[in-house]
Amino acid sequence: MIEFKNVSKLFKTNEREVKALDQVNLFVDEGQISGVIGFSGAGKSTLIRSVNLLERPTEGEVIVNGQTLTSLKGGQLQKAKRNIGMIFQHFNLLQSKTVFENVAVPLRLVRTPNAKLKERVQELLEFVGLSDKASSYPEQLSGGQKQRIGIARALASNPAVLLCDEATSALDPETTSSILQLLKRVNKEFNVTILIITHEMGVIREICDRVAVMEEGRIIEEGTVLDIFSKPQHQTTKNFVRSVFKDQIPASVRRILERGSEKTRIYKIEFIGESSGKPLLSELVRRFDVDVNVLFGNITEIQDTPFGSLTVEVQGDPASLESAFRFMKEKDLLVSEVKLDA
Ligand SMILES: Nc1ncnc2c1ncn2[C@@H]1O[C@H](COP(=O)(O)OP(=O)(O)OP(=O)(O)O)[C@@H](O)[C@H]1O
């Protein structure tokens, strides 16, 4: 649905040249929600603005819905761009116009007859849950409500693709979550392909199917969200995953480690899918002469799959501890010993 083929973008100013995009190849399939994450300056905005040619690449091809946008001009390009909606971090609503008129903008541009326009705007306001705000002005709305209006406006021309440019960065966590749920509905109910750029891994975790990680204008890692969360390869990706799953040793665990004992070891058991750690722990106690205490757990769901880790304290004599560790290693779980210097 969206394809980038060797796309580069060079910005030249008097003082310097910046390669904001460097040979980017990206594919977003129809019906998917894809995310692009990166730190400030990685090139995310340039990438998303290149999808609808708000930013024209210096090199390469941008193909959306089967059309090579980078080869189109004039009216043909305008028409193709109507198939791509966009929402923004700061909403970009017209302050002097009512909510109704803001949503109506794309429809007025293509001279939609009044009765049809009214019906469509009302339908969209209902979809985003703000039918009662039609005659309000943007300044009378909360941030979350403004973004809902942004979404309604972006959907007015029935686009096949929706671009979300840091759409939740100005919102508090609860409002962020409700906007992300709304985007999920847009994707499911209207089969709109969604591309999101963000610097928050939580956003990726909550709604994306796939994610690409950007650094210095390049995509350094790409995959399903579950794969990227469970097996991040690049250090930058690991840092992003860590921002969601705090990986530091908690203070209570640190204290046990500092006390140190021949008879105590602490393990971190990571799991994905149904194979949660619990049956393993009871098996350990049954089979080996050890006691097990769960110290710390971090469990979430990614794409409806349980994913997380348990930190456990295992107590017993050194030989039993060794056998227990070997047994855990043989299972289909990633087990590592937690040490103070790790
Ligand atoms: N119009 C421009 N002129 C010159 N340089 C630019 C322009 N737009 C972006 N850049 C540069 O291109 C690089 C990528 O910028 P971009 O805004 O795409 O990154 P980003 O990942 O979206 O960052 P942020 O999260 O801070 O918005 C940066 O070094 C930036 O300074």
C-alpha cells in the first residue's frame, strides 16, 4: 500500500547539508498499522511527509496505493493525495472555523453538494464521538477532542491511507490511549492503512503491527512488533524496548544480591506466548530440592500475545541450584542469572 524504494532526502542550507533520509526502503501492507520510531532528528517527520510529498524526495520512488507519486504532477498528483489523510501533533485546526467547518474542509475543496456534505460531517462527528461539538470552536476543545476532530477531518475524503505525525505526543497518557483506540477502529472499520511516527515505544506497543527503527536517516531495524520487542538487535532498538520494559534490577532484588549467599540465586525468566513461567516454577520445586520466590514480574500483551519476564529467587544447596538452572535452560524459555554487575 505504501512503498519507499531507495528514498533519500537532502536538505541544503547555506551552512550545511543534511541527509534526512538515506536510501530508505519501506513497505507497509494494505490494512496494516505500521510505526516508525526514532530519536529526535532521526528523520521520522521527513519520512512521513514524503509519503504525501509534503516533502519531495531528492532520490527514489514513493508508491502509494499502486501509484508512483514521485512521477505524478498537477491534477493527477492532487487526486492521488486525496487518498492520503494526515493528522498532526498540534492538530492544525482552523481556529476561526467551527468544528463542523473544520471537518468539512476537504469536502468543500472538492465542491461536495451541501446536503451530502452535511450528512458526511455529521457521520464523521458521530464516529469520533463529538456530535455535540459541531458548532464549537477549536479553542473550546481539549487536546484529545481536537485530535478527534483532526481524525474526522482526515477521514472526510475516505482515504485509503492515514498518516499520523506524532499524533499523541501532546496528549496525556489516558487521552493518548483513547486516541490510539480510535485509530484502531479507523483501521478495522474502514480498512485504512495507517503509518505512525513516534518517539514513544508505548505507542508502538499499543497499536502497531510492524515497526521500523530509524537512526540518522536510515532504517536500522524492521519487523513485527512482537519480534522487535522480544529480540531487538540494534543498541538503539534495545534502548527503546527498555524505555517500556524497565530492565534495571529493582532495589529489593539488589538488596538480596548484595547480601549474597551460596544458597541463593536470582534468575530472570523471559517468555513469549502461552508458555508463562508459572508451571515451570512449580515443576522446579517438585523436581529439585529448592524453594522459589517470585520477586518481580513485568508482563504485558503485544499483538494479543503475553510477553514479559519474571524475576525469581531460587534457594537450595549449590548442587540443587545448578541442576535447577540446567533444567530451566533446557526449557523453551530464556533464562539468565541476575547479577549485580549485569
Ligand atoms: N527544512 C529543513 N531544512 C534543513 N534541514 C532540515 C529540514 N527539515 C529537517 N531537517 C533536518 O533533517 C534531519 C531530520 O529531521 P526530521 O525532522 O525528519 O527528524 P525527526 O526524527 O522527525 O525529529 P523530531 O522528532 O525532532 O521531529 C534533522 O537533522 C533536521 O535538522
